[in-house]
Amino acid sequence: MDYETPQFFRVMEYAADADRDVVDMVSGSPDWEPPAALREGLRTYAGADPADFQYPASIGLRDLREEIAQRRGVDRRQILITNGAGEANHLAMLGGLETMPGGEILLVDPVYPYYAGRANFIGADLSFVSAAADGHLDPGDVRAAASDETAVIVINSPNNPFGVTYGADTVEGVLDVAEEYDALLVSDEVYDHFDYTGRFSSALSVDSSNRVVTNSFSKTMAITGWRVGYAVFPQGGDAAAELLDDARTRHMLTNVTGSRPAQAAVLHALRNTDPEYFERNRERLRERIATFTEALDAAGAEYTQPEGAFYVMARFPDFPGTFENVFRLVDEAGVAGMPGETFGTSRGDWLRFSLTTDRVAEGADRLADFFE
């Protein structure tokens, strides 16, 4: 699979050029409102003194880092504010590749393509461990796939594209493997607010100098365009200190810093948003999951039951998850999804659908009719 070319845009452009109405189930951009306090924070910031419009500290606003640290149970000095989780993952993966022994990055198949693309970009050797049939990850399989060449292991929970959530045993087991092989675990937890099982366990629950946790507010607050993310680096030991120092330097040399108004508004939203906002969005997605999986049942599809995030992987009889078939769905059914082959080899016969559209019911009906 070509992990160097962004394949998402290939499908989105095809759907945009279609001569019919198409339900977009490709994008992972939430369609719901951000917290009211976020808009309030941005309006307040607009009236600030000009001095507050200048560079913030490269590592991020101190108050925002303090707020995150308090919520995540870590020291503020471990936190670097980044331009989305994408930059956080890039800094962590590159840092692990350079700091830890070995030259290999181990990924889970099916894989979010940008992890693999990033590994290619930074010159790492790539290795994969397949998820189980139900989408979960067996630490024993990770151990079997790891070696002395493994420098970085990347996991994502709740997961894109499978929509499953790893429990504490899985996260701790994979971290044990990372420590055994002196590798760095990069745990991308960007969907942590979208766990429908109560199973989610952060890698921060384990005290280790072999893990970096990445996250952002893009999905949580429905602001994918604001690019406010963060990485939590470990404490203790020369390698941990080197990881953080190198990440700070690379972040500063590449970006200088992140957006100050975006950080200020996110901070205001964190302090002034009722937990009900997040539960309301989870309930919205629970309803969409039920609607969509009922249609998959009607179409005779096999699918992974989403436990987190907002994606569903499905396999339809005699309809492999190729680009050709995805384009056929756009043309004949009016639904755009992503081909399974985009995410690796283990689920090449599957398709992935995003539920971040208020047209989920319509898309579900169209698929059911198409496969009837």
C-alpha cells in the first residue's frame, strides 16, 4: 500500500466530483457544535491587549499546560502543546527512533495510514502486528512481532479504523513489551472522550519512562481545524529527558509556537464546559452506531461493533474493500467510505465508514438498498 500519498483526499475528491448527491462517510471531522465556552473564549480573547497577540511560549501557554497536567495527573513540565495530535505523534515517533536502539517502528494492522506514512517519511523500517478478528490487540502478538530492532510501538485507543477500545490489560501488556525491548510506546489517545464501554485505559495509568501519550482537542471539542494538541513525555532517566528536549527543539524550529488564541479559547472551554456536553455527543454517536449497524445487518454485512471513536469497519458479501468498489458505491449508492486496503493488508476486503455526519441514517438506507 502507498502510505506516502494521502489516500483520504483521493476518495473525497472523487465524491466531490460525482454527478449525484453523496453522503460523506470518509471524513473524521465532527459535524456537531463545539462547546459554547469555546466561542465565548475566542470572543473574549479578541478584546485582549495587543501584548497578548504576540508569541506565547514555544512549549505552550503555561495555564493550559497546568490545566492538562491536573486533569491527566502529570507534571506540567512533561507537557508540550503541539499543532494537533499529528505533530505530537511525529515528534514522539521521530524521538523514539533516534533515542531508542533499533531502527524499526511497529504498527498495528489495520493501521491509521498517517502513522505508516510518517514512519516512511522519517526513514524507519516498518513492521506490523495484526489485530485480532474482533479488532482487539493481543500483547502476546505484539511480543511475537517485536525484536531488538524495534525502537517504537504505536497504538491508538479508542481506535481508528476499527472503533475498538483497549482495556488496561492490553495497554499494560504492550508497555511491558516496549520496556522489554527498550522501545518507546507511543499511545495516541485522541478519541479518549468517545469510549462507550468504560474500558478505556490511558497509558498514563502506568508509570514508565518508555511511553509518550499524545492527544488533542480536535475531536473532543469538534475543532479539527484549530490544531491544538499535546504530548505527555515521561520523566526519569537520560533517555526521557532527551526525548522531551529534542521534541521541544524540533517543535520550536518547525513552528516557533502554536496558535495563542486557539490555546486560550481551549483553556477557557476546559474550565467552563459542563461534562454533559461530552456525554451528549457520546449519546449522539451511540444512536448513529445503532442506526448504521442495523442497516449493516439488513445488508448481510460482517462488521466490528464500535466500542469507541466513531468509525465502523464492515465487509459485504462479494464486495472487496478496493478503491474500485468505493468509487462504485459513490456512483451507484451515493455513499463515500474508505477502502480497507488503505489501512493495511489484514482487512483489505473491508470498508471503513465514519459516523461524523447527520446523514448517517440516509447513508445506511442507501447501503442497505444497494446490497439488497
